[in-house]
Amino acid sequence: MRDTDIAIIGGGLGGSTAAAMLGRADISTVLFDPHESYPADFRVEKLSGQEQLGRFSRTGIAESVLRRATFAGEN
């Protein structure tokens, strides 16, 4: 068994972002998710408005995530 400071359950946008930020801060983190990869049509996350996009951009991972994102004009 591995020792860790933080365990994150769920690899969606929130869990993945938290794990990436904690890892960059050298905080021992483990991310648990039952899926090895998600189907291409799996859509549950939403970013909207310049304020949210600005905050996400400051994480340093937005470019790689948004490159794979699918734009939806409405919810």
C-alpha cells in the first residue's frame, strides 16, 4: 500500500485539476477513478464565462485540457 497525503475520488475536470495542482506543489496525491479512459461522447463538465476561463487558465493545465474539449453553444 502507498502512503499519501491526499486521495481524490473522481477524475473529472475538478478531480483532475486538483490532482495536477497538488502534484505541482509536491503534495503527495493519489487520484482514483474507475475508468481507464472516458468515451469520446462523455460530457459532464462545463466552463462558462471569462471569469471561470480565466481562473482555469491560471492553473497552467487549461491549454492541454481545452485542446481536447468540445464546444457546446448552449446547455
